Amino acid sequence: MNKFKILKYESKTQIILSAIATVICLFTLAMGGGDELTFAFLISLFLIGFFNIIGFIIRLIVVKNQLNFIYIALLFGYFVIISTLTNVMQLREEILINIGGSFAVLLNVFYLWYGDYLVKNWAIEDKNV
């Protein structure tokens, strides 16, 4: 299996997993929300993060791109922001979950976008060669 197909399947798998996690959150919200929604949201973020790390390792092996460095920098910044909000500002748990969850969703959107960008860019380069 060539590297392009591996990258293409990894990108599609990440989109499907993110969609499933979104459906789980929306289903939990429709069922009543509350603490169950927070729990489902955090579990979904954890699973998305876990699969993103596995996919990112695959991307590092398959393709060398500056977007890999940008993703690492954003991930590092995310953890710095979360630790700062937790330790220095000592925000309430609900606010921390909202801010951290929002940043995590934005980070996931960037991850999905840059996977799609790599696949499309690779396909264009293959046609030009």
C-alpha cells in the first residue's frame, strides 16, 4: 500500500470518528443533557484526541510537512492554556470545560482540515508530475 492511500484512509477515518463523536454528543443532548452531556462530551474529546494522536503518528511517518509542526505547536499551546487556566486562574470547572472543549474542537477541526489539505495537495502534485 503506497503512502498516499495510507494518508487518504487515515484522513477519512478521522472524519468518520469525529462525526460519530459529534452524533454521540448531540444524541446525549437530545436525551436531556446535564451531567450526562458533560460526560459524553469529555469522553468524545478523549476518544477524538486518542485517535488524533494515532493518526498524527501515521502522518509523521507518511509525509513530512510544515503543518505537522504547526499542529504540534497548537497542541502544546492547548495544554499550556489549559494548565494556566487550571493552576493560575483557578477557574470553575464548568468554565474550564467550556473553554477547553472549545479549543479542543477547534484543534480537531484544524487537524481534519490539514489532513484533507495534505490529501488534496498530494493528489495535485501527483497529477503535475
